[in-house]
Amino acid sequence: MKETIVFALTSSKDLAESVCKKLDLPLGKIKVEHFADGEIIVEPQESVRGRCVFIIQSTCCPVTENLMEVLIAIDACKRASASEINIIMPYFGYARQDRKAKPRQPITAKLVANLLQVAGADRVICFDLHAAQIQGFFDIPNDDITAVPMLGNYFKEKNFDSEDIVVVSPDHGGVTRTRKVADILNAPLAIIDKRRPRPNTVEATNIIGDINDKICIIIDDICDTAGSLVAGCELLMEHGAKEIYVGVTHAVFSSDAIEKIEKSPIKEMVITDTIALCDEQKNKSSKITILTVADMIEGIIHSIREHKPVSTVYNRYKYDSFK
């Protein structure tokens, strides 16, 4: 692994440090500075010539600044003669703008893919892209890793009686993801029928499936303001749900999302550390459990460097459908 170097930018330092400990590698030295006028400069503080570079950075809030850090870091490594530049972007910002939902809208997920490629990235690795078709926006290798088996195993270890639980998709678009957890738990599936009249606003109208007197486990990729999530949970309770658990990959937690979760019917919300929570956020709710994706990223780096299938990161979950 001596030819490999791992850099952490602003948003993912703790995660990158955990990954490097597992790899038994020192974290690469890199300087990120933001000037008074908002310009950014990123400078590796050690040689990358001929080395395989991994840059770990989630493009979470502030999304555009974190994205620019990645682009500038790629350019710096490319001009310093790195042999290969791999971007590990646990949370891919702008992913929700993946199509034209109405006239004159941009498709920023495609724009960001273009920017990463033009800057000089050789490969991009993400976790639970908001839509699978985003992989097709890249003309370089893109690995869309899923944390779903990890979430599924967490709930499996709770030893719920399969007859008492139902796995719930928060909308029609998340059914495929939710079905995988339902298979892990050997449980039936239900769907919240809702519509989104405008961004960050949701109207939940009906439940498809039997959730009466059941333990409901909602699986989703993103929780932003939590308005949609809490509305869905309240609808489940109205239809007779006994308890509600939630598993989400990306905890964006904008505005007062954590306060909404704390006041909601949710018994426990399980998230991953693709987006780092500050200490203040962690202390706002006793309902939040954090799982780390560091083991998966460590496995991904090993697989790429040894030219093995990246899907081997799912071996520990013993669920063949993810391979």
C-alpha cells in the first residue's frame, strides 16, 4: 500500500482518519485554505508523483464550497503528476436534481459528474446515490456503494419477530432499496403514498400494505429537513403502527430536522457517518444511532488497489443480492 495516499478535505476528516487507521496508513498531508473573498486553494503537502491518490470528501453543507475543494484538489494532484485520482464522495451533493421535472430546470447531477471528470478524476465512489441513473452520467468508472445491507443487519440483530415487523418505503421511488431490507429481515413491504407539491414539502395521503399493530422500519437514502419523514411516521401511527424505526444513509439534517425527529413518533433513527454530525447535533436527540462506513471504504480502497471486485465489501453482510 506504499504507493497509495489518502487525503481528507474539510467535510470528512474524521471518517478519513478512521479509514487510514484501518488501512494502517498515515493520513496524507494537505492544506485547504479559504480566502476572505471566498476563493479556495488546496495544496498537497507531500509528493503525489506516480502515486494512487484517494480523496475523501462528502459534498454536504456548504455544498458548493465542499465541491469546489474537491475539484481544486483534483487539479492540484493532476498537475503534480499523480498516477491515479480516485474520489470517494460518500454523499454526492446535487444528486436530487437528476432530471427535468418541469421546463427550464437544470440537471445538476450530470453537471457535477462532468465537472469531476473534466477536473481529472479517474474514478468516483459514492454511497446510495439518490437515483441509480446518475451512474450513467459518468464516462469514468463510478461505484454506487449501498449502506442498505449494513442497515438491514443492524435491524436483524435486534431479533424482531418477522411476523411483527413490516419494512416501509417512504415513497414509490424507494421500493427497490426497501425491498432489499425486507428480504434481509424476511418481512413484508409497505409503501407510503405521498406527493411533493414543492421542495421540502410533502403530503402523505395513504399507506399501501398492512401496518396495523406492526413494528414499522422505514428505509430511505436521505433525510434533509425531516418534514417528509415525520409526516410519513405520523401517517403510519394513524394507521395503527405499534413502533417506528428509521434507517437512513445520509443525514443531511437541515434546519430544525433533529428537533422534529426528537418530537416525532420515531423510537430510533439509525444513520451512517457519510455526513459528519457536529457534537451539538449529536446531543440534540437521544434517538439517533450512528453506524460508520469506514470499514466499507477501507475495503473499497483495498479492492481498487488490488484490482478485485469492489462488491467484496458486502461479504461481511452475507447477502448475495448486493454482489
